[in-house]
Amino acid sequence: MIDQTVQEGKTMAIISYLTFIGLIVAIIMNLEKKNPFTFFHVRQMLGLIIMLLFSNLVEEYVNSLLGTSFWIITFVCWLFGIFYASKGQAKPIPVLGEKFQEWFKNIN
């Protein structure tokens, strides 16, 4: 991506990682500009929210320890995402990041 595109979308990309409300704010604020860097990180955060919901369901209905393990993995992936958003890089989270980009490709 072009440096100017990254610099313009960096703040919204970081905001997208700040809870579900931050994600909604980033989507709404980016609807006019359609910055691809911001939408990359929005798609990553949507995937992380799905991972979080999955970990909560596993913790509630399957096994508390397994659900907690999934939650820790989700948290580490969240740290990974927000770290690279703040560095201005569009690097997908490990393992599922490319899938999130594919699944949510209509968000742009």
C-alpha cells in the first residue's frame, strides 16, 4: 500500500481494534474515504470478534479450560493486529488472518 494511504488510515485502523464500538466507529468513519488499509484491519477485527464469541461458547458449553485457552489465543492475535496497525503494516494475524480477508472481502 502507498505510504499516504497507510498514514491516512492508520488512526482508524487502530480504533477498529478498540472493542466492538471502536470497530463500528472505524467502519462508519471510513465509509466516505474507503481507505484500504483501514478496511484490512476492520476485516481482521471482525474475525477476532468471531474468535472471541467462539471461545466464549466453548468456555460455557464445552470446557472452561479449553475456552480460556482459545480466549488467550484470541488475545494474542488481537495484540498482534493492533501492533501491526500501529506500525502501519497490513500483516494478517497468524493462521486465520488470510481467511478473514477472504470471508469479509465485501467490506470495502
